[in-house]
Amino acid sequence: MGHTLLCLLGFLLLNLLYRGQAQDAVLTIEPNWTAFFSGGSVTFKCDITGGKDSGWFYSIYTRHGAFFHPSKQKFRTFQPLSEGYSGEYYCFFQNGELTKTSNKIYLYISDRNVILESPASTLFEGESVTLRCRHRTQREENAAFFRDGSLMAKNTVQVMSDGSSYSCRFGDEESEPRTLRTEPKPKAQLRDIFPGGGNATLTCSVGISSASGWRYFWSKKGKTSEPLKTQDVVFLTNDRISVSRGGVYWCRGGRGDPVYYTEYSDAVVTHRAVVTLRPNWPEMYSGETITLTCEIKDGGDSEWDYIWMTPVLETPPTSDPKLTLTSQRGGDYRCKGRLKGEMSSTHWSDVLTLTVSDNTPQPVLSVSPSWPSPGASVTLNCRVDHPSAGWSFYWYKAVPQKSDYSYSFELLAGSENGTEQHLFIIDGQTHTAGYVCRAGRGDPVFYSWHSKPAFVWSGDINSAVSLTVSPDSVQHFTETPVSLSCEGNSTEWRVRRFSKHDYLLPCSFLGTMTGSTCTITRSWVSGVFWCESETGQFSNAVNITKDDDDIILVSPVRPVAEGHAVTLSCKLKTGTVYNVDFYKNDKLIQNDTRSELTISAVSKSDEGFYKCKRRDSADGWTSPESWFSVKSASMDGEASAFPVLLIVGLLCGVSLIILLLLFLYLYRKSKDSCYSRSQRTNQGPATDHMINQDETMLASVLQDNACLYATVRRPEEPANDEYTDVTYSVVELKNISKKGKKNEPEDCVYSHVQMASAAGKSNPAPADETIYSELKPGTALGKNAA
């Protein structure tokens, strides 16, 4: 019940809205004929359709002027009629400055006894009409009708209004010939009202006459479509329907039997046009390319042209639904669709207000950590407003320029096409470096400004560029001049400072630059300092603080290597300080009479924030904190140890090669000598002698070293029993170790002796002669070995 009541209220609202907006001025007459006898009467009715006629004044006009003066009376009766009053009549309505004019009706007034009557409504070309013949005193019987002088019919006749001359006759009395006044075939008018929501109210009419017997016929999508069905539409009245939005509708009127149809109305489009923004970003910037699209909701298979209303003009129709803006301005944009080949169009879309900023965005770059451990990873974070609004991110290395204090930018590998994420990780950061980012989006790409440089600092010395500080301390009194000296393979230098307020300043703002040294004379100076060379390199970075403190902590500006000793001291602006407490990370670590804190062998655990406090002071003077950094011992000694190890290794290698070549030469010479003597002795003694001689010679070569052999393996003897001459080409030194006793020979352990070549001898080898093809460490062969 409630739902039904709501629907009725909705229809009532639509009806009231329609009646308030679709008002027509209408003239009707009574009786509803156009021919009258003189002496008769006619009543005129002036009306405003739509129900809201209060405030209107009515007057009736002829071609000669006002016939009835303005009045609020709708009905005016005029009598007696005479031929002189034949002509056109219409109503004129006035309500303040508003005026309306009704339809026109032609009155024919005759002094004759016979008149030919036709309906008072407007006749249209081709329309059928019923004519009536009237006599002033006789009954209307046995009338004859003539067209262009020829008899047509008796009593009544239905004719087609085609411009012919008509008359009628009773006996010998005949009416005056009349030519029916016709208008061209009318075209129905279709109007739409969108009260909101999903429905539209359509109203069909023919001319401005609402009381002329018209019925209305509706179609959707095409003029040959079938009539609308009840499930597609709600019929409010004869001339008014309610339809859902999203269609193209036509109507036409019809009356009479057979039905006379008007021309179809222009189409009414109930589709909604909607402007969409691609890309749909919260904020647009002047100079970037964006596209507005006019979408026709539920447009179906209809073909459309599109019209845009911009802040400066209305565009001509185009088949492209997109409007591309490359140098756009802010303002209101809306569109509508027009059926191709028709004049019917949608209503204008809702307004899309485009906000365009003239300020090109500048991202903010941050790095984490700012002071990474050598070789650690560093994360760059490029922040822009609305980071998810289609931005890609580009990453650069900042390179100092020679001519001024600016930087050029080198695109980092991996960001040539931009990255979707606003984070970028750099692995293996070892030295001080500067980075820059910018954002881009769209096609073609619209770029933001470059960010300000963000720096990653390293306290380790760069082999190409370095910075030293004198006095070597992080903290300084305001009166103390501090010298920062740049060293390296460059002839021109600049010193930069980065403060906690993100100010990047040259040396000239802090003191004087003389050659490669910046002397800071200003007071209250703090920040990170580094050198930049003309070749585009950065030095190590240092923290320096000059402040108006009464007590400071003296600590080294560079990281201290593990295992080294370091001394931290407390210093007063005036006088000597005793009884000092030292704190690490706000925890007391030393409280005695010393003014120094000595760490004999630093380790990574000693890193932290240090400060000192004067214990015997009533005001409790405390120095600012300073970070004490420790670096790995391997990193400290790696560079210096490498040349020494290289030289030692080369010397050892050359000595070993010479030694082995000498051994092989003497061993072969010994074998030749032993073989010659074996021809003159018995086999048993020859064998022992050879071994002993070889042992003696080896000992002399190796300076009485005892040689250890694991196995002595005889090679295969040749088939022809010829003596095989063996050359040992590779001898690998396995181990050399000192004996425990003084002057005791060293042990030489040979792991491998490789036989390189064997040459045949003509004489057979002695039976007990052994050729050593492989020697492995193990057993020592003494003089008495078998």
C-alpha cells in the first residue's frame, strides 16, 4: 500500500511539474464550426493549458486589432454576427511581462439562407473532413454537395482537403462557394521533462491545439518500430508518457476515420551524457595531456556526434567522443550527444569541473640510512602528492658541476623507463654520494621538477678524494677557526655543508676558501661537510659543530678502525677541567679524576653517542653529544696490506722455481755419474752407492735438509731392455718446518715429482737401479736405506 501511494505521489508530482512548464494558449469556439449565419452568435474561449492560469489577462484580436479588451474572463460571446466580421480571430494573453498568442480560427459569416459548414479546427493538407450544409429556416435534408461546380453527394459528404472549391444547395438556394483553409501536413512535437531519478516524462502535441481530437502514437529507436507496449512505458494521459532513461523516442498524432497521421516528431533522446576524465587524477597540472570522454549511457547501437561546452567555446559536432587537452585551463566542461544525421540530442551532461594547477610539482627525496655502513644498501624514497595518481619515478646520481655550485644528473641503471614504486634500493654504497629523483606520468610523459639533492654520507676515506679537519674534533668553540682541507687528484675544489634545516651552502657562506682549504670563521655553525672535486667526485663526509658552549667533547671526526686506540677528552672554553664523567648513550661509563677516556682497542660495540660532564661544577656543565664511529679492521688494513703481500708472494715464487730447477739439474747429473760407475762395480754395491750418492747430492742441494718420501715406484721397464733416461719436470713443495733443535736441518716434504720424458739408452740398466717416477711425502730415506 505504501509503495502504491508513493508511486501515485510521484506521478502527481510529474503531472504538476509538466503542467507548470508546458503551458499553451488555446482558442476554441462554440459551436465548433467555421460558418455562421448573420444575426447569429458565437462564444470564444481563451484558455491556458497546464492548470496555472491565474494572473493572466485575455483579449481577442482580429486582423483589425483588439476585438475584446483585456479581461480575466475566459468566455466572450459575440452577437449579432454580420458579414463584416468574417475573418481570423485569436486570443492574446498577458501576465506582467509574459505574453502568449493562441491558435487562429477563421470565421465565415453569410447573409444567405444556405451555408457550407466545416469543423473549426485547423485542417491539414490531405486530411479528410466532414462537411455539413445548413439552411437558415429549413431542415437539413436533401442537400446536394458540389466540388468545382460538379455534383458530389447528397445530404452529407466526407472530402479530402485538397484546395478545391465547395458549395452546397437546397433546391434552388445555394451557398457561397468556399475553399477550405488548410495548413501543410503538421509535424508532431515531442518534449521531454527530466524530474530526476531514472525516468523521463514525454509529451506529444500537434501545433498548439489540445482540443482537436488527436490521439498519439509512440515508437522507440526507429520510426518503423512497433508501438510501445505497456511494459515499456507508463501512459499518464493521452499525450503524455513516462519512460525509463536510456532510449530514443518518436511520436506522431492521428485523428479521424480513416486516421490522418501527422509527420513524426523529431527524436527525443533520453540517454544521459556523462563526462569522464582519463586519467582521473585528483589534481592536474598545466602542460600535461589529459583526455575527456563523452559517454552516452546505454547508447546501444545508435551512432552519435558529440558536442563539447568548454570554458571558452562550444565545439562543432564531431564523431570522436574524446576531447584531448594538452595545455588545458581550469573550468567547467560538459558534453552532449547528437544522433548522427538528426538534430535530436541528449541534454547537456552534468558539469565536470577541472582543477588545473600552474605549479609544476617538485618531489621530495629522502635517503635511509644517511650514514650507512660501508657496502650496505641504501633506500631512496621519492615523495609526491597523491603518489598513486599514475606517477612513475626516475632516479639520478648528482654529479658536481665544475662551473658553479650546481649538479648535473646521471640516470641510474634500472630506471630508464621509470619505476612504479616510489622506493629505489642501491646496493653496495661505499662513498659519499648525492641522488636526485623526479616523477612522470601520462603519454606523452609529463615530468615534475627534479627533487633537491639528497646525500648519503660516508666517513671512510675515498682513495681519489679526501677531507681532513683541523683541529681533529667534531665539536669546536665558536672562537676556534676550523680548517677543512681537500686532498686528491684535482686542482679545483669546493666545500659544501648540509644543515639540519636542509640548507646546502658553499664555503663562502661560512668562511673563506683558499686553494683547497675552507676555513670556517663563523660562529654557530653545524652540519655535515664534504669536498667536491672538479672531476665530479665526493670526499668522505664529517660532522662539525661550532657552538657557544662552555664545555665540549673532543672526539675524532673520522671512524676509528677496530683494534686501534682512541682517546676522548673533555675541554673547557677557559681553564682546565678535572673530575669528568663520561657517558655513552646517556649511560655513565667513567667517573674519576681523569679528563680523558681512553679505549685501548676499539670494537664495534664502542660505537655510540658520547658526552662528558663536569662533576665538580655546581651548574653541571655538560657537553653536547657526538657520534663515535668504528669501522672494520679488515677494511682499514686491506689497502695497505695488499702491496706487501703481493711483493712477498712474488719473491717466494721466484725463489722456489730457481731452487727446483737447480735440484733437477744436479739430480740428473748425479744419475749420469752413478750410471757410469755402475758399469764397473757389482750390482749390490752399485745400488747402495747410487742411493747414498743421490742422498748426499740432494742434501747438499737442499742444505742438509732431510727429504721425506712416501713411496718409490719403479716405472715399467722398456721391452727392449734399454735403459730409460727419466727427467723430473714438476716438483711440488708440500711443507717446510723448522726442527726443534738448534742447527738441526729443516725437513723438506715433496708431494709430487712428475716424470717428464724418457730417452732410450743403448746399454741395459743395472739390475738394481731404480728410476723414481713419483715421490710422495712420508718416509725419510737415510743413508742406510735399502
